[in-house]
Amino acid sequence: MWGRIGGGGKNCSYPETTKTIFAFCKHSPPVIPPSVFFFYSTKSLMMQYTPEDRQKAIDEYISNSGLSYRQLSEKYHVPVTTIRDGVHGAKQPAICHENQQCLTNDQEEILADWIIELIEQDEPPTHQLILETAKDLARCTERDPPTNVEWVRRFLKRTKLDCFENVQLRVFAKRRAIEEEVICDWFDLFKKICEKRGIKRENIYSFDEISIQIGRNTNEYVNFANDKKRNSVTENCNKEMATVIEAVSANGVSIRPVVIFKSEYRMTNRVLSNQRPKWFYTNSNSGWTSNYIALAWLKEVFIPQTQPDNPDEIRLLICDGNSSHADDLFMKTCIENKINALYLPTYSSYLTKSMGLICFDKLKKTYKKLVSDQQQKNGIYEITKDEFLKIYEMARNYEMSKQNIESAWEVAGLFPFCPNKVLKSSSTIDKENSEENAIEGKSRVSTDANVSPRRKFMRQFNLSPSKYQSPRYKNKKMIGYNDAYKVIKGLVTQLETKNKKIKQLRLELHHGVDIDIDN
């Protein structure tokens, strides 16, 4: 008879439509205690449980533990009907509706693990990349692939990864030191991936770009006669930069490199002779690598040359977080060819990149030495691209040896596995002491032991040398920091002298010696 049954109490409020219905009734609306509605509202909430909890409750009931459905429901927080249906043979909803999904449960688990790995490497995938990867997985089982990004949002919410969905892009300043916790997490991730997927040492690779100036442009000491005022030597050199993409394996083997010249036109036989090394050559407007070049290197160079004997074996490719390496197409190609891309922590390549620690440094020095020898032998001449390739090949054959490559992996702390070689570096800091060191102006890179007294004085009083040395800020009313430093240094010296005298007086007082107060 009543238009609405709900709420209760004197302060209960009803919608306008309900009040209108009550106006045609002879009696006032019933007063129902709020506790009754609270009871039904809490019971109607869906219980949050996991498939493991459901299975434990079912197994415990089947094992004749003596507990009823309601007792098991309170113990494992699983609805009574769910336990009863499971005992009678009902399957989980996720298994029942698996045929209606775009991906199987195993494929969704693989996709979720891949997303978590990229998040741990500070390279979170975009929704478009997740969608393209899901389409490739769906084609493997001949299922209808997902069509839009809305499926990605539902998938992230279903797998409880939606906390990583809305990410605001921020620009962080480069730190002069890397936290130890970041390095430790990366080494743990490297070890976990190798053990979990059974990656062999010969299938682990690292690649990077090296930039070399074709000519020579260094300051060197030369001998002149005393009667001459000339202090420089004319040098006709090519200051053009060339980029070379190198990749090495953990067992000391290098693959054919890719040479990138700065040019708007494609390298042809008119520019390069036929006697050049059997490498790969390309060009770019800037002389550096790009997304297109990195993807072409992956498809045409790395994948064919590093193909394992067993097609089911997984390869691990260690690379930095450059935009060309973290591109969606680059990641997608790696997934399609069973390549696990492992990205180095941001701004840590000088600590963890194996090739940059030994190989590239020695390679550049040897190349400069060979260029200098060629110029002294043949006189001053301009080094062409063919000469560059010839000299670089000589330096590469000498420095990119198996011994140097294995030494680079050892210094990086990967083979043999020893993270302490990187953690003991002076460029790493403890996260617990990072804030305190930042406030006190300390760091393991620049300690107080090698700081001059003048610099300590400037830090203590927040003085900037440029502020007081620049004529713009000089004023008669303002004392320069040099004069202030001298004044305070004199006061400190006087205080130290007074302290010594006080200590001497205390000793004499302790031994009972008469003291002349006037002195």
C-alpha cells in the first residue's frame, strides 16, 4: 500500500514523488529502524575473494573438516552459494567464460607479466602498444582480437593493473649519482628474467651507439723554435661525426655493425668504394640514430645474425632508455621474435652499460692514434669516408676482441654476476642518506675532504662566487665574499688561540698552580 518502504526515523527524507504518494494515503509512512537497512545493505555487498580462497574453502569442505558452509564463508570470506556450487562441480566464472574472451587466461597472465616488467624498468607501455600486443596474442589462437583501447582499460582493471593507468609525464633533472636501491632492483630483475625464462649466456646481448669524429681535432704539444711566435699548426681535417651501432654477446662475440653518416641522401657506390667492409650503411639528417634506423637494425641486422639454433630459445637484449629503443614498434618486434628487451635505469649507462665501460673507450683512443699515425706518415690530408671506414675497421679488429668484451661484461657486474662492482662505485648513493646529503651539501661524488675552505665558507653562508665577483653586484655597502672570508678567518684564528689558552689555564688550575689573572 505504501509508495516507498525505506529510510526511517524522524529526520528521514523522501523524494518528491514519494511525498506525493504519501499525500493520498490516510496514514503516515512507517517508521523502520535504520539498523534493519544497515543489516541488509552490508549483507548485499559482494565479498572480495580470490580463486585460491574459493578453492581452499571447497577443499576443506570436501575433506570432511566438520565446518558448515556458513563457517567456511566467514573463514575465507567467500559467499555461501559459491562454496556450495563449487562442491557440486561448478567451475569458476573466469574458466566458464574463457571461450568468450579475446585472450585465454594464460595469454592474459603473460600480457600482465610483460606489463609489470616494463613498469619495473621505468618504461611503462602505452595503451596502444598493449592493444597491438593483445592482437598478436589473439591471432596465435585464432580468436577475434580486441578492437579498441576500451578493452585495454577493462583488462587493466580486471588484472588490478589500473593503478598504473593514469600516469602524468614529468621531466626529472639528471642526478649526479644513482641510488643504490635502483641499481639493486635492476640487477634483481636481470637475474629473475634469466632464471625464469631460462636464457642462456650466449643469447644475452647488449647494444649501443658510438659517435666518432672522422678527422682529428685534439690539442697536442708541438715543438717550435724560440724565435717564432707561432703557437698552432694548421690541420685540414674532417670534423664530420659518424655514428656506429655495435652489439656484443655475453660470450664475447660481436655482430656486424651499422654505420650512420650525416647526409640527406642515401649512401651509394659513388660515395663509398666497393672495397669497404661488408657492414651495413645508412644515413640520417642529424647523423644520429632514429626510430626508423633502430627498427631496421633490429629486423635486418640483429634478428638474422643472432638467431639461436633452437627457435624456442629466448634472447635478452640490454639497451638504454633512448626513445628510439623504447618505441612501440621496437617493443612489438621484440615480442614477435621472442626477444626480451631489458632497459637500463635512467642515467646509469656509465655504470651498467657493458660496452661503454671498456670497449668504446679503448676503441676511440685507438682510432685517434691510428688517424694521427696516418697523418704523420702521409702528411696533412683530409680523411674521407673510405679512409674512416678503413681506419675504424683496424681499430675495431684490435679492440673489439673477445677478451675485451668479456672484461666489459665483468666490469658491469653481469658475468660473473656481482652487483657489488657497480654498487661500490663512488657515483652511487644510499637512498636513506640522499635527502640528508642533499641538505648538507654532501655526496659520495664530492665529499668534504676535497673541498677547499673557501668553498666550505660559501656553502655555510649560501654565498655564490659569481654574485660577489660580478661587477653588477659590487656595491660600496656590500662586503665582497673574499673580504668577509678573510675577516671571519681571522676571528676563527683568534677563537682558536683563546681556546688553547683556556685549556692551558684549566690544566694549571687542576694541578694547583698559582695563576696570574692579569696575564
